[in-house]
Amino acid sequence: MTKPLDDLYRKVLRRESGLREVAPGVAVRTPPPPSAAVAEALATLTPPGTRTASRMVDEEFFSRVVRVPRFDIDRHVLVLSGTQLAEEYRQMRTHLQALAAEHGVRVFGLTSCHHAEGKTSTAINTARFLAKSQDSRVVLLDCDLRRPGVKGFLGHEPEAGMDTILAGETELASSMVYSEEDNLHVVFATRGISSAAEALESSRFEAVIATLRPRFDFVVIDTPPLLSTTDPAVIGKRTDGMALVVQAGATQRESVHHARSLLEQVGVQVLGIVLAKVRDYLPRSKYLYRYHYYHDYYNYYKYYREPEEPAGRG
Ligand SMILES: Nc1ncnc2c1ncn2[C@@H]1O[C@H](COP(=O)(O)OP(=O)(O)OP(=O)(O)O)[C@@H](O)[C@H]1O
Ligand SMILES: [Mg+2]
């Protein structure tokens, strides 16, 4: 059950951002066809309707990947099957699979306006749900090189990762971890670095994406906040699109506008919005203790009040 204020927030967000909502909590815009250059590159990799058949079989590459039995997934990203949130991730997966089949969107990032809006949790869950599809090969990249977060959520202390790859210290395949139980490949980041933008602009990062693209069905990229670093825009240029994580009732609509135009100005396609931390998903006691959150929410409600949509409409 969604609450009326969540619905109102969604409605206004949808109207303001111009992005279509295709599932509760997941608003996605069908992107225009890829540019001629991208379409040409994709055509060589993706024969129509044969998503998995186009994937490069590269046993030598995968034999060098570090195998772990399973990831120790943090409870915040462990979505139990049967919950409403799990159903929403399933719907998101269906939509992403359609975007991949129809528009060749296979490499995508998640970003948000500010810190702690739910990017990393959403990236991990999205990757996990995509990887649950039979025979899907999915890799999650931690490209928040300033404050790596994926390792904390997956309970893994990596020896190598995106930062060591981009520094030229390790090579890609052996810096990647695969959990057979989760059917998920992950390139962690081991430590925060200050020269993140330069590292991501380097030809090494371009080479990482070029290596992964033909070998995986989906490359899911976690990034830092868009309004405080240029990294997501730099990363975005190497992807087929970026999804914006918006914290329900907290992210300002001006920020969403600004974030969207920042990405579009540099030619990055905005795939849509993922509405995170919708009130119903918070444990009730936690929610009640988060006064500031409620307060913000109330202000949003006033801010977004529309005369034709009276309060309390569900
Ligand atoms: N749907 C949710 N419901 C409740 N709490 C959530 C939800 N998603 C994320 N959180 C919590 O919010 C906090 C921030 O989440 P997360 O690390 O995913 O955000 P982030 O945008 O990646 O942050 P950062 O900008 O620091 O990288 C974490 O404590 C996480 O457990
Ligand atoms: Mg994060």
C-alpha cells in the first residue's frame, strides 16, 4: 500500500521531470534510438532478439576471475522475495531487459543529486535482480572512487578493484569477484582516491567498459552524487544511459531538474528515475524516529500542493 503523500510526490516528480513511470517506484523514459556510431557498434554485438547469443564467450577471461562462495549482503539491500520492494525490482528488471533488447541499453549507471539517497543500495539490488534471470551475466562496478560503498554492503574486503585497475596496478579479469550463489560479478573499489575524475577520464576506464560490454548482458555502475562531483557525467559518457535515484520526499525538484540537464548537456541519456526510500519501505519505528525526514516530507507536500489534487487523495 502506498501512502497518499508518496503518490503525490510521484505524480509531481513525473510531471516535473517529464519521465514516465512504468512501475511503482520506477519511472523510466523510453530512450531515443542510439546514435549512429553506437548503433553501428551495437549491431556488431547484438543481433536483434538474440540477447545472450551475442555475448562473447571468453573462457580465458572468466577463468582469471576470483571466485567466492557468496556475498554477505547487508540487510538494507537484502530484498526478501515476496515483499513489495522485491516486486518493484522485478518490474524494473523487466523494463531494463526490454530497454536492452529494443534499444541496446546494456551498460548503465545509477547516480543521484546528493549523498546517501540510495544509489549504492539501488545499484546492488538492480544488479542482483538482473543476475537472478537465468543465464544472465551481470557485472556491478563500484565507480564511486572517492567513497567506495559496494564492498561495505556486500561484506567483502577486496584486494584489487576499479582503483587498482585504473592505476595500472592490476588487470581487469583478476580484479573481478564472482559469487556463484548470487550469479553476480563485481568489480569493487578498494580505497578512496582523490584523483577520481582523472582516473575515470583515462583510456584505461574506456578500455574497461569496452572489455566488459561484449562479455556481459548488463554492466551496472554505481557512481558518486552528481551535484558534488563531475564523475557521474564522465562515467555517463561511457554508458548507454544513467538512471537518477531520487529519495522520496527529500530530493528537491530543482535538484532533479539540474541533475537531468547536467547529464543531458554532456550528451548522457537519462534513462529514468528510481524513487528510493519510499516511506512504506522503512520500518515503522525507524520512520517515526526520523523527525527531520517527516518534516522535509511535510514541506514537500506543501510545496507541491496542487489545488486540483486535495490532500489525502490516495
Ligand atoms: N529503500 C531504503 N529504505 C531504507 N533505507 C535505505 C533504503 N535505501 C538505502 N537506505 C539506507 O540509506 C543509506 C544510504 O544508502 P546508500 O549508501 O545506498 O546511498 P548512496 O546514495 O549510495 O550514498 P553515498 O552518496 O554516500 O554513496 C544507507 O544507510 C542505506 O542503508
Ligand atoms: Mg553510494
